[in-house]
Amino acid sequence: MSQYNIAWLPGDGVGVEVMEAARICLDALKFDAQYTHGDIGWEFWCTEGESFPQRTIDLLKNSHAAMFGAITSKPVKDAEAELVPALKGKGLIYRSPIVRMRQMFDLYTCLRPCKAYPGNPLNYKEGIDMVIFRENTEDLYSGVEFSPVPDELKATLKALSKPFGHFADLPGDQFAITCKVNTMKGCDRIIRAAFEYAKTFGYPKVTVIHKANVVRATEGMFLETGKRIAKEYPGIEMDDANVDAITMWMLKNPKNYGVMVATNLFGDIVSDLAAQMVGGLGFGCSGNIGEKLAVFEPSHGSAPKYAGQYKVNPIATILAAKMMLDWLGETHKGSRLEKAVAAVIADGQVRTYDMGGQATTLEMGEAIARKL
Amino acid sequence: MSQYNIAWLPGDGVGVEVMEAARICLDALKFDAQYTHGDIGWEFWCTEGESFPQRTIDLLKNSHAAMFGAITSKPVKDAEAELVPALKGKGLIYRSPIVRMRQMFDLYTCLRPCKAYPGNPLNYKEGIDMVIFRENTEDLYSGVEFSPVPDELKATLKALSKPFGHFADLPGDQFAITCKVNTMKGCDRIIRAAFEYAKTFGYPKVTVIHKANVVRATEGMFLETGKRIAKEYPGIEMDDANVDAITMWMLKNPKNYGVMVATNLFGDIVSDLAAQMVGGLGFGCSGNIGEKLAVFEPSHGSAPKYAGQYKVNPIATILAAKMMLDWLGETHKGSRLEKAVAAVIADGQVRTYDMGGQATTLEMGEAIARKL
Ligand SMILES: CC(C)[C@H](C(=O)O)[C@@H](O)C(=O)O
Ligand SMILES: CC(C)[C@H](C(=O)O)[C@@H](O)C(=O)O
């Protein structure tokens, strides 16, 4: 029997291809795992009305960790338009399976390291090493939203909120509301995770990203929680910045930042910006980490236009595999894998198209495996 | 009598200094205006409990346009902590006066042009010319927020929203809600403004920025509105992108973007990123434009640490003055002013500290005035 049960969810499009490359590396490392394929994605939505089927949920429940590739998602309207025979008349609404997975398994930490590996021609600047902690379960992702706005909600908001007077006289179909819901617990645990990481890996500072000057209730709570937790970590400086301003500072002085933490949607934005500074889609990897389960993925999508070409850069997925190894406690294998990635980048012999080269997805995987 | 009544709101900190520089240019242009000073900012909050006093509101009502410098704002807690004698026991809450001004006067278009003037040593790339249209009155800025969450709201949301089950059992003081409220009218008019601008100034494309894949009710409405309005402008292409992804694309290929439009907070973020690509704080200018009134400002803050040094770059404010001239129909003066700014940048003789030079705020203003 293998030591680890790993749920293997390639998804579709280039997801399938980058996952093959990651597997080449995991196998070369002799990582002792049993991989079980899980169905996920648009295809299952179209045939079963469920993009994240119960059998996949059960598989995750019985796995130590999961690797996830990418899935194609279409504009909501395509699904609602009932073009899909299996969904006709069922009134179903498509929801992103990765968002549901994060919430269902309480994978509250989204960890996104963005490191400029020396020699990567796509680096914005050398020496960048940002690690973004994104809250992964609540915020504008809570799914509490209304369009049209029901009369009952209008009446309640009108009674409870002064500024709402402005909207309260509008017919419910003339506006929409999305509730940004943040909990104390949610803020607390993600900020704590960021400080713990800074402490473990010797980062001197944690930057709390927020918009407390305007979005006072929720973002104010996030900032105040940051200040409270910072007191428990006297050796680590706490820094804070508005989410708008941080995009400027990151671009101006990226080396000023290490560990950063944000609520869900701001973390989504800032981590994409950071990933672009260290090479873009081919380099941004993501760990969705809970207490019992963690799911690792490249941050990129399924890139339908490249599907079938084995062209995209698998490094993001291979670095996601490295994060999985670390999370499972296989840190020795994790560092070996990262060193191999760094060595291939530094060599500059094997490069995928995004890096200006000709190597295929699998050639990149093999080149990294050879360095192990 | 002068042709225009201009409300002049320098604010505090470097706001005062950059406004002086802008005035040098407006005077050199022989712009026929009567300027009336208006009080605004933290100082009036501390003394009167009102950062945006009624007399300033009245002044704006009687003005053709306004120029606004910058104001210092402090974390909310400082005000709530009742450290301010005049506010003790009054239970007042500080709200940003610029946000209130935008809402009170329905200045629904926030127009933020970001152009890389040739020769600016701070340009990220040459040739960038992005124009951001940011909705300026609603969204997460609506002020409809709750911390703690009242029982009545909890009950209503529990009854109306399935995903809310997750939070509904939490005590109200363990979480907070900020309502993102967007109206059809609000989406319609800002997107229309963007398309009109593209049409008038010959931009081939409008990029609608959103997060419709997750924030379906409000951002979905924004995207759908974009698609509907695009049909009325057959000569202009409509493009769309998720707000997270757009930060990557903007960095990767900024010249791919011209007119862009977003809801309030996403526009806030994206416009800061765009401003950084064309020189940063010293170059980002902003027009808050309604049907009857418009207020022009640099996007930067009051920079307390530089206050009194006459050091910061006034170009953002001078470009804001250019936008004011254009909006008033004084487009000839507006172009002359922009050309003068461009000429000083191209010359490279007079540069403020951010550009690597030694010129003071007023020396920059004078250098631009000399080119008129
Ligand atoms: C695909 C999308 C739902 C997702 C998100 O918004 O979280 C993606 O952007 C990400 O960052 O993982
Ligand atoms: C100061 C702040 C309230 C403001 C905003 O969030 O709109 C600023 O960031 C801006 O962009 O004008």
C-alpha cells in the first residue's frame, strides 16, 4: 500500500496536460502515492448538471491531498440559456467547482508564493519573493446575493441602514446586491496563518491589505484583527496598505514585500498581479489549505485555445506539487523539486513558448525530472 | 465678472502645495475664473465634527467646477476613540469627504486617464494610453454595512439566501457585512460614458472589467449591461476581463488597453495600477464628473511626510486642471496645458524628486507655465 492517497483532478483543457508533466516529476521523485482520478468540470455540468459530482467529493474525503489542473468555465448565461439538454427546465445555476470545493472542505488558506527564479526571462525584477495569503472561504465569495432584490430585504435594509434610503425606492429588478460577508474567525485564522508562516520562514514583516478607509465594517474588522494578532508576534513587523495603493507599491518596489494577507477577492486580485511579476500564468501556483485536506493547483485556467497542443508551461503545476509535498511533510522531496525547477530556469536551455522557447509541456516536465 | 466660478479646495498636506502649482498654470493660461476657497478635511472634522462642512457644499452648488487637492485621513478608530475634544460623546463617524462629495452631487463618472508621456523616466513602457472609467457613486462604497450584524438582518438573509445558512448561526458580533449595491442605472450610465468617450476620441475598444464568474448578481449585471450597450456602438469592440486577470494582462501588454470601465472599487484598484505604469502618484489625475458639476483632483493623498517641503510632483494636479478646462468646454486651453506638460517632460530639464530631479513643486508649475 502506498503512503499517500492523492486525488488527481486534471479537469480539462490544458489542465490535463500540465498535470501529466507534474506527474512525471512526482514519479521521478519516487513519491509514494496512490493517485485516484476524480471527475470535475464543465463536462460533468453539461452531462449530469453537476460540475463537482458527489463521487469526487467522496474521493476528496478519502484523500490525504489533491492536485487539481484547470477547468473550462463558460459565462453563466450559457448554462442558464438551457442549451444543455440534460439541464433543461431544471433551473440549475452553475457555480465554480473550485470555489465550492474551498468552501465545502473549509480550505480557508489560499497560499500563493510568487518568487522570481533567477534566469527567468519573464521576471519583472530579480529578487522578488512575495507570498500571498488569501482568505479562501467567505467575503464576496459567500454566494449571498440578490438580483432582483426581494422586497423583504429592501424593507429590512431600509429600516436598518441610513445610506440605503438612496436605493430603497428603486424597484427590486433595477438593482442587485452582493453581500460581502466576513467573519472574525475567518479574518483571525488567515492572518494568523500569515504570521505563523512569516515566523517559520523568517520573513520580517506581514503586510495586511485592506480597504478599511471605505469598506469599514468588513475590511475594518480585517485590519483591526491584523493589529490584534500582530501583538502576539513581537518579532514580526505589521505593515498595512489599502488594496488600491498596494498595486502601486508592489509595482514600484516589489522587493519591499514578503508575506501579504488579504480577504478573498482582494487576495484574488493581488495574487494575480504578483504572479505576473514573476512570470505570469506559467508560474503562479496555489495551495488551498484546510485543517484536514489541501488542494494544490496552478492559478491559471484551462486555456481552451491551447488545449491539445502540449504547449503551456507546466512549472506552475509542478510548483503546486512542491507545495503539496511540503504540506504532507515531505519537505525534503519538496525542496528537491523546487531546486530542480530553479535549475532548469537558470540553465535557460529548456523553455516553453511563454519564456521564448520551443519546449513542450512534457519536455519541460522531463527536463525538471532529469535535474532531480 | 469672470466667466467661471471655480471652487478651490486645496485640503491639507501637499494638497495645498500642488494646488498652488496648478494655479500658476491656470493663471498663465489667462483662464477667466473667480476662485473661491472651500474648507474641507480632517481639520474641520476635528474642530467642527464635519470634514465636509455645509458652507463647502453650498459653494459647490454655486460653482461651475471645482479643483480639489488632497486631505489627510486617519484610521477610523482615531476618530471613534474620542480623542478629539469637539467630538466627544457625539457618536459621530468619520466618512471620507471625497466619497460623500461624489455621492451627494452624483458625480458618477470617475475618469482617470493614464498616459505615458514620452521622456518620463518613470514610464513602465512607452506608448501606454489607458483611460479608466470608474463608477463613482455605488458598489462597496454605498455605505450599507453592518458590524455587528443585527438579528433582523440575519433572519432576513437566512430566510432569503441558501448559502447564508453557513453564517446565520453566528452571533451578530462575530461577523460583519458590507453590501455591494449596484443599480442598472449606475451600470448603464458609466458604461455608456465609456463608449461615448471611445467614440469621440477614436478608441477602437472598450474593456469591461468585472468579476462576473463569482460575484454574479452585481458584476454579472455590469457585464450584461456592457454587452447590451456595446450593441449600440457597432464601430467599437467590446472586450471583457475578470478584475484579477486584467492586472496580469495590463502588466503583460499595457498597450492592448485603451478605454476601460469598471464598478467603483475595482475601478479604484485598476486605476491605481494603471497610474503607476505611467509614473505613479505624481501623474495620476482624476475627474469626478456629474451632469451639473465636476470635481478634479490628483489621485494621490496628502502625503503628510512631505507636507511643507514643496517637493511633490504637481503634474497630476496640473493634468486635473487640464481635464477641468476640457470639461468646461475650454478645450483649446486644455490642449495647450497638456502640450506644455508633455514638453517639460520631454525636455527632461525640470524634474521633481520622483522623476530623479531636484525641482520643487512650484518650479515644476512655473516650468510648465513657461511652455504655454
Ligand atoms: C476561477 C475563479 C473562480 C477563481 C477565483 O476567483 O478564486 C480564480 O480566479 C482563482 O484565483 O483561483
Ligand atoms: C481616499 C479614498 C476614499 C479614495 C477612494 O477609495 O475612492 C481614493 O483611493 C481614490 O481613488 O480617490
